[in-house]
Amino acid sequence: MQSENTLDALATNVTGICMNVDFPDKNNTWIIDLGATSHICRSKTMYNSYSPIQNSNVLLPNSTKVKVEGIGGIKLNDDIFLHSVLHIPNFRFNLLSLLTIINENCFKFVLNTNSCILQGLKTLRKIGIAKQHQRLLLFDFPKSDLNSVCNKICNSVTYDTWHQRLGHVPTFVYRLIANKTHLSAIDSSFHCSTCNLEKQNRLPFINRNNFSANSFDLIHADIWGPFRESTYDGYRYFLTLVDDMSRFTWIYLLKNKSECINIIPQFYAYVENQFQSNIKTFRSDNAKELAFKEYFSKKGIMHQFSCVERPQQNSVMERKHLHILNIARGLMFKFNVPLNIWGDFVKTTVFLMNRTPSPILNGKSPYELLYNKLPNYSSFRAFGTLCYASTPLSNRHKFIPRATVDVFINYSQGYKGYKLLDLSNNQVFISRDVRFYEHIFPFKRTPTAAISEDTITPDITPNLVNPNHEPEIDVDIDLPTSTPHSSNLQPLLSVRIPLLQYYSRLFESHTHFICQISENFEPQTYNQAIKHKHWRQAIEDEIAAKEVNNTWTIQPLPPEKKPISCKWLFKLKLNSDGKVAKHKAQLVARGFTQQYGLDFQETFSLVAKITTLRVLLALAASKN
């Protein structure tokens, strides 16, 4: 068999022994040919990716020309993906080139008396079996377990929407996902300016990309922060943990760095319980919060440190944080979400990264390597999109709205639901019954909208309805799909009103009180206070009072100990009319500079309990 008017890569030779043979199931029957150089398929519905070809023919052994309609890729099952398969509708069978499939995959072909077995080259696992039928080898392979309903849903969504759902992944990464499930074809004219804004960076240093042999042989750790603006629930840091073998990432939001002292032991217990494995090596920088010398010695964990000012030695974490912040910036720039929910779009970013295939992982995602199964892409939704969540049945009457207007902000960990922000009361909650409108983004400014200096976007400070303070476990979610409908929603704006306009509405006594407060001065530092006579007197009175009460005793500083510094606090005590009653100065110890587990292990209180007093009085009475 020879082809005409086409590329040399499409040329193929095949024996003519099977031209007159018929099969009951022609679409799912594949014949193995040792002489063919290309695969041939007769059904267009079997292709995962497809490109039409013009003016191309194949010459059969009986001198008949058959037209080639196109070329593409076909996924037979989870192990076999055929590339460059010719589409010939007039062909009577599907042809499988043995040389091509062995050269493109790590397979080997074992010939037996009545059958032939296709095995993995390294694992020797049976991929499929070929049996003789009328002097031909018919290939029988295990059927793929892909859900046809899920594939149909994924294929009905446009490439633009999938690009937003997957966190603005590159086209080659999208092709890797499309090879595993049925997604829409890539639009060659599609352009995304957000990708350039989020990923423009300097050239990276050379990385060897060495991987551990097994999961949890090596865990990379690092703390990011503090960020200048905390989240709506008070977080300013996040701890990142990465498995070296699978590159799977866990993230924990922190209010203080000292919270790591509880998270690391909890993570070790999580690995032990969920994966029946143990952490062998822990790699981090020289942060004191990650120095678990006693705990790691007890567990037999080797702790590796990077040298001072050499972040390249902890390159996995440096690149991971760069990747996380690139995608998080893209989500923020694209959808204009409030900055104080940065914790949610950082966790959404990590959720997407764990389920995104990577070239350094041989086209697999971290989720596939860790859990040995494909993630459920049909449950993905675009971040920051408009959605409607059904109201709870409790406290609902006949005339209350049946849904709330919300914004999707995160995938809920540990729940089969979505994390939403209610636009009416700024509350964060989790719901399963959600209808999405992925072409509408409430926080996104329209290009034609004129926004003056007197208008600002709303300050969203959500109230957490369903708090969860336990360590988060990354689980896959399986949610129902929804069909979007057209709608229109303008960005929410509010007007800035000067405070001076309210002074005329106050009573005279209140106005006098405000003026007295504005006139008086409260120093913030000791140097500011000593410049004023009243505050110097207040400082002297405070020191005299502490000396009279024997508040302290002078002692030498123990070796290898750090003293706790002090700070002066100054406060005005006012009468009801706003006049100054007293200048109050207080000398306080800055005890918050010490961290539990690093500077001290135990705490105690100087306040005696009533039970202790009763015991003391009983002993005194019994001893006369």
C-alpha cells in the first residue's frame, strides 16, 4: 500500500492478505501488521485530536486508490495512545502498525504459539493480547474506563473557558490534558494578555530536576510571607510542603510563623495514616521555625539545610513559590478580585497545579503520581465567576429568594462543594447546589466603564460561616454540572463621602468633645514624650510606683539567654467634656517577642485560684 500527494511521514506499506476478510465489529477491531509504517482507522468518532488532509491518497495492493480524509491521535486505553493515525473511511478494518507502536512506547511484543502479548518494557505488565483469526493477528486490549458523560461535558466547553478553568496553562500543557480526556480543540487565533502579565520573568538558573525514587523520601518546605495585607481571617503567611517524587504540593495558611510547630507533626501523622509511609528527609532553609531537631531525631528524619544566601540549593521551593504567585497574580489581574481574599486564590492555584500535567513528570500531573488515578476535570470552574447558590431549607418561607448571588473563590477542601462569597452580606460559605455563569465576573471592570476618583471598589471583608481550623487535606471533588445562561451584572461601586460633611449634624457638646480630642497629643514613642513636661512627669510617676511596689529585682543575665525588651505606652484620660483628666504612662514588657517552643516551653500565671486559697486557709487553721 502506498500513498500519493502527501508527506513522506504518511506513506505506509501493508500486506494485502486481509482485503477480503470481514469482521462483525469493524470499528473496534484492530489488525496488527508487521510491514505497515502508519496506523489506519476507519471511524472518525474514535479520534481524540483530528486534522483534515487535502489531496492525499493511499494505493492499495489491488491498485485501488483510497482517499485519506485526515490524521490525528486515538486513545485506545489508559496505556496506549496512537499518534499520526490516518483516517480512511473506505477501509474495511483498523490497522495497527507494530513497529510504530513499539518505537513510540516502551513496549515489547512476545510471540507465542496461538497468541502474541504486548508488554511494558520495564514492568513486563500485560498491555494487550493479539489472537489469530483467519491467519491474521487481532489485537484485544482492555477498554478505557473514561466516563463518556464526563467527556461529553468537557468537550462542550470552549477552549477559552478551559484556559480560564485551568489557571491559564500553556497550550502544550493543555494538549497533555486533552490526550487524557475529551476537551475542546485549541483555537489557533486565541490570545491571552493575562498570561504575559503573570509569567513574564527572568531566565531561570539550570536545574537538573532530580527526583526521589519513592513518595515522601524527600519533603521540601518553606514559609512565604509576611504579606503586607492580611486575609479576611487574619492570615499573613503560608507554609508550603512539596513531595520530591510527585511534586505534589500542600499549603497551610498561617497567622504567625510559630504555628509551624503544630503543623509539621500533624503533616507527619497525615502521611503515616493516609499513605502508610514515612518521611525520610526534610529539606528547608535556615528558618528557626522549621528547625525541629528534637522531633526529627526522635522520628529518624534527616534534616537538610541550604547554605546561607544560596537559595539555589532549595530550588524546588523557590520555583514552586514563583509558580504559585504567577498563577495567583493571573487570577487577581484577570478577575479583579479583592486583595484581602488572596489566601483563597493562592489555595485555588495550588489545587490547579496539583492537577496540571507537567513535562518534567513525563506528561503526568502530581495528583496522578501520588494517587495513581486521573483527577476529575469536569468539576473545574473559572475562579471569580458569578454563581447562584440555593438557599438552605431552614428559615425559608414561600416568598424568600431561592438563591443567593455569589462569587466562586475556592474549591472546598474536605467537602464535595464549592467555597463561595455572598455579595449581599460578604459571608463565605460552602455549597453544593450551585449554578455557574462562567462568562460573567462581578469584580471585573469593563473597559468602557468610566471610573472617577470618587468611586472605589467595595472593601470586601468576608465573615467565615464554616471555619475549619484543622489541617487541610487535598481531595478530589465530584460535583454536578450546570448549564450557564446569559445574564448581565455591573461591577459593584460605592461613593466616597468626606467626613467633614457630618460635623454640622452633631450636637454642640459632641462637637466640643471632638475638638478637644483632636487638639490633645498622645506620643507614640519615648523620644516624643520626653519633649513635653506633662509626659515626663507621668514617666517619673510610673517608675516611682513600680519601685515602691517592688515590681522587679536586678539580676545578672543567664548565659545564652536574650532579655525581653520594654516599651512605653502613653494614654490620655479624658473627662466627659473632653478635657484632660490625667496623663497616663505605662512601662510594659514585650513578651510577644518570645515564641513558644523556641524561647520557652512552659507558662504559668501569678493569679491564684480560689481553690488554692481554700487549701492554704484550711492548712493554716489546722496548724493553728
